[in-house]
Amino acid sequence: MKFKTAVVIGRFQPFHLGHQELIESALALAERVVVVVGSACAARSLRNPFTADERIEMMKLNLPEPDRVRYVRVRDYFYNDSGWINEVREKVREEAGSGTTAIVGHDKDSTSGYLKWFPEWERVELAGKKTGATNVTTTCHGTEIRESYLRDEKSTSIRTELSIATKSWLMEFAS
């Protein structure tokens, strides 16, 4: 393994195949993976319909080698990026200990700027795997999946960006 720890940061609203690809890639690079679950204390809303524990539950249904994955919850810091950065660093340090650390991500748009906020960690950029004619990481958009699900939970069954386990979880949640 190239790194002691790999970090993956996201809101995971909901957990989709692009997220799964990031975490599985991180597992291939490091002895352990720390998944930082953002917006952990946010009240349920259209943007954040699932609690941090619910999102972690979705991840655990999908990920191999659960003993190598740790989860930390980080709240939002409105107008205080340095507070958020410090909390992420502290929580990752608690889980990771010493050794080399990488941050694994995909710089898809303006919401990915946080990938540059941790210069002490080696940045590993993933462009995405090709699955048939699509690129998993770049074609999965949580906003689109979430909006479709909230309009009609039955739409979940036709979403190709979701695993069977996540689809089942979402259908059970809706009922």
C-alpha cells in the first residue's frame, strides 16, 4: 500500500456508485480509509434528507472490507472554512494516527474546492472508471439523484448510478 491512510470527503446524499468508486479506489491505495461525512448535524431538508448515521448505514451496505473503513462526522461551518478544515484535520488525525495520508477525490466542479485545502496530504485525483459508455465518477450527481428520489421514490428503481443495496435502502426509507 502506498499510504497509511486515505481520506474521502463528501455529503453522500445519497450514497451512489461514484462515491463507492472513490472509496474503493482509496482502499486500493491505503491501509485504512477515513470517510468524512459532511453536513453531519444538518436538519433534514431537500438538500440533506438523510442523517449522517443513515448515510453511513448506506455506505456500510455497499463497501468491501468494512474493518478498514472509519467514519467521522463533521458539521457545517458557515462562513468559516478554516474552522471546518481544522475539524476535518483533527478528526482524521484521531482516526489515522501517524503515517502518510492521501486525499482521494474528483474535482468535478466548484463544490470540490476543498480538495485543495489540505496541502499536507497527497492529492489523488480520480477521473472515473469507464463502465460501458459512461464514466461512473463524472456521471453521478447526488443532486439529480436526490431530486428524482424526492419527487418519486419509485424512480430509484431505474437509477443506474445506485447499487442494488442503496436502492433497497432508499425504498425501505420511503416506506
